[in-house]
Amino acid sequence: MMKKIPLAGVRAKKYPLQESYSFCRCGQSKNKPFCDGTHKQINFDGTETAIGKKYLNQAEKISGPELELTDAPELCAFVRFCHNKKGNVWDLTEDSANPESKKEAIQQACNCSAGRLVARDKKTGKTFEPKLEPSLSLIEDPKTKTSGPICVKGGVPIESSEGSIYEIRNRVTLCRCGKSNNKPFCDTSHVATEFNDGDASIK
């Protein structure tokens, strides 16, 4: 199932179900989010540059009294659910002896579409992950007036151009502006390049 989800998390346009989708990766298709062959005309270089390390081997650890937060900044998709009026996930983790801070830190980590952030209970070792059905969705960001990445949820396998499978995770985001330096994953380049797929919600 593929849905178009703006920053606030409200479901917007819903695409019809089909056996497969061909998504634009160069950012230049006239039929976004789908591929129309433009990448061939512009000689798009879609070489995959992701280092291929498993998440835990590239993540930093932030330790609080009740929670441990792992953070892989290079996976950031700039969706910004990691901070709000209650604070940011890093400070809240360090204040996790406070039940409210702990609860909010877990929620913010689970809201990270890119899977950059993962919260764990220090006492039990339990990893907190949202229950997500296998699905794809698109991020639209009205605040920056940019179109974000493709969200891949629920453990959908991502195959490299060489046929190997990247680490299967519950939450990842794929570049669709064509400018990421961490292809096939998003690295926030859509913001710097002001990528806009023409969605009415971000005009």
C-alpha cells in the first residue's frame, strides 16, 4: 500500500494498489512520484553510495538513566519529529528518570521515519519500535516547501543494484530528489536543493 503523508502525519493522497511501482529516483520525472524514463535522457548517476554498515555499527549511543538512544545522523531525513514543545529526544533521553520525559523520548524515537533514532530500555534491553504494516509512503514538508523521501515501513526488503539486500529494518527512507550522497537512502538533500514534486500541500 502506498500513501502520501505530509509532515504533520496526516494522510493525504492515496495511490491505487498494484503489484509493483517504479519510482522516480532522479527527481526529474514529469510523472512524479513515478518514473517516466527521464533518468535515461539526463544521464542520471544513481550510483549507490551508502556504506552498507548495519545500523548499530554506524550509530552513536546516548545513555540516560532509564533509556539508551542510538542515533545514526547520516540517515536523517529532516522530518523533525525528534523535537517539539516538550523537548528534544536527546535531552529527554538524558532525563529519562522522569516518566514523562521517558515516554516522550520513546514516542519521538518511534516517530523517526528514517529509523535514525531507536530507543531501548536500559534495564530490560527491550527495543521500542512501532508496529508498522509493510507499506510505502511519501513525505511532503509544507514548512520547508519541499518534497521529502519515500518512507519504507514494516521490514520491506531493499535490494541493491548488485542484488544484495540492505539490512532489513522497520523504518527507512529512500532518496527521490536524486541528490543524496547516501543513495539509495535520504540524507536531507531535498531540503538544500528545494526539491518539490508539485504536490499542492507544499505550495
